[in-house]
Amino acid sequence: MQTVLAADMMRDGFRNYQGELLPTYLVNGGQYNLSTSVYAQVLPWLVFGKSIWVTRGTSVLISLLAALAIGLLLKNNLKSKYAFAGILILCITPAWFLHSRTAFEVVMAVSFYAAFLYCYLQYRQGKLKYLFTAVGFGALSFYSYSPAQLVVAVTALALLITDIRSHIKNWKTVLISLGIAVLLAVPYVRFIILHPEENLRHLQILDSYWIQAIPFSEKLGIYFMEYLKMLNPLYWFMPNQVDLERHIMKDYGHLLLWTLPFYVLGFGVMLRKIAKPEYRLFLIATLAAPAGAAMAGIAVTRSLFMVIPAVMLTAIGLDQLMQWIEKVKVPRKVLIGIIFVGLSVYSGFMLRDALVNGALWYDDYGLGGQQYGAKQVFGEIKTMLEENPKQEIFISPSWANGTDVTARFFFDGPLPFEMGSIDTYLFEMKEINPDKIFILIPEELAKARASNKFKKIEPFKTLDYPNGEPGFYFAHLQYVDHVNDVFAEEQKVRLTLTEADVVDPQGRALKVSMPNLDMGEAKNVFDGDGSSLVRTLDTNPMRLEIRPVDAIALNQVSIRIGGTASTVTIRLIPADGSAEQVLVKQAPESNDIRDIVFTLDQLVMVEQISIEILNLHDGERAHVHLWEVSLN
């Protein structure tokens, strides 16, 4: 994703898809949440082009900042004789071992955060100019990943309060640093001005409890419950089923269970020396780590910041144990050798386990699991197109997130194949070339067979998952002879509206007829909650027939829709029998949910309101989203 966005941004003169020059954030999965990680991929892309190794290698290089920061914190700030052990502990921490190789933006955020902590501690120990660098690394972390914003803010606020005497003493340095921070905040302020509703929209996409219609006190309660879950040692040290499989190393905790005694010992040392800033810092970092994640819910990626203070405290505990052992006359060089060899061997064991067994840890290779197959299936498509550049190919995207963007990582320019759900051919008749190749995942092949719309489904090749089961079927399809009749009958059923009784926020009883839905129910549209929604199963346009039990006085109709380019039409039938009023508005494509407002010239008593929402860029068989209808 980051490399594709970097390439597109360079192609467009350092502008994003919306035309913003040097954008603060770029769109990923329908929301603005990528920034630093995209800019970091610009130079590697210019030099090497699109490469999996280069994209991930860039992330790995930046993640070395975390290892360097941990080593320097132990060596320079804590004066540990076993500073190297902290770096090795980080290397064998499962959550870091797995994610530091993925090019996920959270890895950069955590790495910059670790560098921020080191630079700040250097400032606290008298090297004042390091505070300027700390501000820079804090900003890089802030812009790298959405949850980092709150983590960095909470950490900075806590450090401001707990070290206030030092800050007053060094007020000139602090003042300059605040000026730097203000300058570095300008891109974020610009972003908020250009996209004032984006943070709310982000919470809506995550379905966060913060946007639910519940009391604020209850929201705070949920926040602290989620927060405490991510402080629970059982979540970190024991294997869990909370996170998605692709974020877990099987049979490992996010932190290694056998390091728990060292962590506990290090935590005790920290509490005993809490008055010293070099120890107090890690308590602050521990308490700040879940701050951003708790906004949406428990997840290791959102709370990966915990790895840094956890590794530091584990290393502090190990250092304390070694000091005790040294007192019984065991030479330090021997202890250093044992620790280095032991941790290095364990690191090698983990690497072998991941390389040999990792692909077989879990059996779900689809959207909810490992999302396996991009390199394999797109590589196969490249081979087919090299053999026959005119070959027609259709591929299902339902096996991974952002498959369309992933495809553009492997293919420059317009994609030389069709991408979509098999539903495209199940919902309406389309011409099928007998030689056209359909690449379907098992679920979609089964759906095609169960539809009874094809007399010929001939898989001639498969790409298998690592466990040997078929993952992608290459097949030719041919409709049954009477398929037109089948589609005609389905259309009759699809266009039938279903009636429901609802009550709007003003207490008015309404009879509402809508097409079949696969998300939400009719009352969601009239509940006064701008975050609840409905979605048609497969009908475009969406049609609503609203018949108040008693005629209502109407001056304005507001309809909240998504960002798809749309035509919205309303028809009002007055209660006095006069001619109906028809109003139409065009809504251009947008990245935001928006309200389409119709204001009447005068108050009208109406007995029926018809609403039609047409997604302009979709066919008849498509999802149409609707959040709210307000009748005022």
C-alpha cells in the first residue's frame, strides 16, 4: 500500500488523489491514515521500483531505530553492562519479531517513539539539545499511525508535568522546543482544516463506542475497560485468541512467557527508583502505550508501543539479576557470553520456526486469516499475460484487504484484467468469452455452482495454499441456456419493497417501504443517530416509500449518504391533492459522509415522501448506503 501511494504521489507531483500538495495523510481503505510510512518509501521506489523486499526492507531499516534506542537507553542512561541484551530481547519479542517484517506503519511509529524516549532522557540527563531531536521523533511517530497520536500526546503531557522543575530550569530550551513542536503541528492543523470530519469518520469506520448513542460516562467506562485489558500481563505474555491470526505467532504470547520473571523484577526495580527520571520514563511509557488503542478496542497492532517499555523493563530485570550473580564471584565475561549465546540461539530457533512452520500455523488463508496469495496469484497472471497479452482474466478480490491496491503493486498502469466478485456474473447477465479465465477462491466457486446459472464450470488449474488445500481455482464458465428467464424472475423479487413501522425522533409514526437489506434495518434511518446506517443487499438505486400515519408539515428533507457520486431524488405528495413536487440533487464523489439537504419554498403538508438514491458509478446490482433521513 505505502509503495503504491508513494509512486502515485510522485507521478502526480507530490499530490494525493484529492490534489493536495505534500499531503499530511493519504487515503488507505477509505480513510486518511497513512503519512510518514508513505514518504519513507519514496526514495526506495525511485531507486529500486516496486519490490516486496525493498518495501519491507525499508521498514526493517527504520525499525533498527527501536533496537538502537533500547541499546543506548541501557548503555548511556542506565549504565547497564548488559545493554546488548536489550537489543536481543527486542529481537525475540514475538509481537516485534512478526510485525517488524511486515512494513506495517505501526512499526515505524513505535520505532520513532523509542527514539523519542531516548532523546528525551538524554535531555533530562543534561544534554539539552537532545530535546529538539526528541520533538522531531515524537512528531514522526505522531504522523506515522493514528493511535500514536494519543500515545505521543499522553507521554508528552506526563513528561511535562512530572519533570516540570527541570523544564522551568531549562526554559529557553523548552521554549525553542515548543516552537519546533508548533511548526511540526502545522501539517496536522492544515489536515484538520481541510478534513474537519475525518477523525469522526475514522471512529465510524472502526465502529468505535465513542460514536454510539450512550452516555458519556458509559463511554469513559468502556474506554478504561479496554485500556486495562491492554495493561493485563495475561494478554501480553500468554497465547491469546483475541487478535487476528495474522497478528499472532502460534503458541507464543506477544511477549515471551519465560521473560515474565525478568519483567516483574525490572518493574520492581523501576518502582524502587521511581524518583529518577530514567526509571520513571518507563512507567509513563507503559501507562501511555494503550491510550490510543483503547479508543477503538484491544488489538496488538494498536498497542504495539507496549513492546518498548516491556523490553526495557525485562532488560532492567535481567541486569539486576546479573549484578546479584556477579556478587558470588561469577566473572562478568562469562555471564555476557551465556546471555549473548542463549538469546542468539533462541532468536535462531524462532526464525527457523517462523520460516519452516509459520505458513502452517493456521488454516485460514483468506480474508479473516493470513490473506495469502498475492505474490503467487499475480505472478501467475503475469505469466499468462506474457504468453497471451489479449487473454481475458477475471479475479475475485475477496481473499484480502485492499486487493485492488495490492494488484497495482505488481502491475503498473491500468490493471490488465478484471477484478470483482463472482456476484457480478450472478446478479446480471454478462457476455462471457468461452476462453475467459475466472480465478475464484473456494467460496466463490461454490457460490457459482450453487447458483444453478452455469452449465459449465471447468477448473483447469489450482494454486494451493501452503497446507496443500486449493486456494485459487482457474476456471472457464458458461451460462445455462435459459439464464435470461432466471435473471428476470430474480429482478421481480429484488424490486419488491418490504414495509416496516418506525417512529422518528419527533415521535411521528411512519410506514416505510425499502428494498431488501444486508445491513441494518429501517429504524436506523429514522433514529436521529448519524452513525447508524442501512445498506441494500443488491439494489441500485435504493428506493424508500415513506407514508406518515398522519400527514406531516414539511419544510426540509435531509438525507445522509456516503461518498459515492450519487443522484438523489425526492417526490412529495401533498395531502391536499395538489401536484406532486419533484426535487433532484447531484452529489459528486467525496471522501466524507455528507448530508444532502432539500429546502422547500414553503411549508407543505404531505402524505407520502418517495426517496431514490442512485450510485452513479455502480450497476443495478450494487450496495447503496443510507445513514439518516430527517423530515423537518
